[in-house]
Amino acid sequence: MTLEDLQQDIRRLDVELVNCLDRRFQLARRLAALKREGGLPPPDLGQAEAFLTELPGWSDGSTPPASLERFWRLLLSDTLALEEEALSDLAEGNLLPPTTRAKRRFPARIRENIHLGPELVWLRLTFSHPPYFQPGQFFQLGLAPNQTDPFLARPFAPVAHFPDGLAFVFTRTGRGTRFLANLPPGTELGLLAPLGNSYRLEGQENTAVLLGGGVGGPSLAPLAAALCSRKVETILFLGARDSRRLPDRGLFPTDLEVHYATDDGSRGFSGHLPAALAAWRQGAGKGRSFRLYACGPLPLLKAVAAFARLEGIDCQVSMEERMACGLGACAGCAVPLGGNYQRVCREGPVFMAGQVEWDKL
């Protein structure tokens, strides 16, 4: 068997695993809904633990690897969490607004779905109660529960908050995002949110420098607003391949300094975003004390992390990885961190840049 054959087999198995995970999660969600509607008793944790001790062996009589047991435990724990959440809704009469709850599922409808340029899409959703989130957290955005194609939800960070909903900006890069980009207003969607951790806003420095590359730029808008509300001097760097792919300046607060960088030189600094940051550091930023926040593709984050390490600057990065479940069950988004692995969707997506083992990515 050739290397290419092995890679194709692995990709095929990955697709089968992702589809299996999604179907299982849909069933778990239906079970939670039944518990909510019927007022059934809460899940028996003891029985679940007993079930785990009787994991079936392979057909040849051998024992499944320990990694499979850990994987199964993660799946089961998330299923139980969904069931308990549904029962909590029942006990409380589902009267508390979503802003008082942790991770929740929300129905939503598309209000606007606008193509902003060659790749960017502005998607505005409406909710009966807009969910609360912290800058840096993300949402798993998928179809309504009765629809199954595409199977998996896609992770998006909100870029704007309205009294009746939220807005997202994303790029049409794959089948799922192209599908979402073509949905008409009024389409029902389902969101799981808020997910992941958030940016740490506290710091000794009273100046923050934000770097957003590509679609990572718009996602920094809530962070910029939070910093400005705390009276932190905020300097924003936005980068893209060309000026048509730069995010709208109107997404961000008016009281911040903005620098642009484009690969083709059509706006602002001619070159990559890290080079624009280094040039600013040698000029207006020379000798200044600040902390860094960055969101964007991996090459950008690696370069910013290297810059922060050399300069001795505190730096937080929001990482992008392919996600299947968004709950930490599949561990498909794990990244090397401090001699171990951390899941971007669960322990992240925001990490301290100095803790990430960039050479292993």
C-alpha cells in the first residue's frame, strides 16, 4: 500500500467518524428534548458508569484501546450534560433569559445574508433572546434540528451585537460555508453557544494592540469594544490579500487607531501583517509598553508569537482549527500546548502564545 493510499484511507475514516459523531449528537439532542417534554427523571450516572465498564471488545476478541474508552467517556459526558440541561429548563419553567445560562442551544432566523466581496459574507441572525457571550467565544452554527445536510455545524465568532440578535462575518471556503452563504432570509438555523474561553482583558499595560488577518479581523470587533469601554488605548491592525477583502471599518469603535496591511499594497502597508507590526514597532511603537491579541490563520499567529517572544510582550492568540462537535468530545481540534494537548473548542480557542508549541503545528 502506497503513502497516498494510506492518506486516502485515513481521510475516508475521518469522514465516517465525523458523520457518526454528528448522528450520535443529533440523537442525544432528541433524547434531551424528550426529557424536557416528558419530565422524565434525570440520567442515572451510576448506571452510565456501569455501562462504561462493559465496553464491547472487537470482533476478534481483543480489547479496545484506552483511547477509545476515553473518547467514549467524553461522548457520554456531553450527552448527559445535554440531558441535565433539558431537565434544568423543565424545572425552571424555561423562564430565565439565555444570558443567565451557560452553554445553550438557540433557534434563530436569518435576517440578512449579504455577500460583501469576493469571499466575505455578512450574516445577521435574530433571536427571541440574544445569547450573551464574551469576546473570544464562538458559536456552532448549523441548520435547524429537523435538517441534516450538511451534517456538522460550523464555528463562527460573532462580530456585532444587536437588540434582537447577532451578526457574523465568514468566508466562503468550503461546502458548508458556501451552503450557509446562499440561504435566504427567514431560514431557521440552530446555534450552540457560547463555546470556548474568552480573551483576558486585564493587564498591567494600558495599551492593547490587536492583529486580525483575513476573517479573523472582524471577529476582533467585540474585543476592541470591550477594551475601549475599559478606557484601554486600543490600536488595531487589519490585514488581507487585497483591499476588497478588508473588513468594514464601521464594525469597530470609532475611538481607536487603525492600520491596514495588504499583500498587494492596495491599501496601507504593502506586505504581511507581522511585517506591518514590526515596522510600527520600529517607528511610532518604539519603546512603548503594550499587550498583544491576534486572530487569524496559523502563519500569522506563529509570526506574531515569535515577535512577542523576542520583544518580551504578553500575547494572546485565538486559534482556528477544524471542528466536528465543538464540545470537546471528538478531540479533532487538539493542539500541542505545554507538553500536552489542549482542545481549541474546549480549553481554547484563546491561548497564551508562549504556551503553544508552534513547531509541532
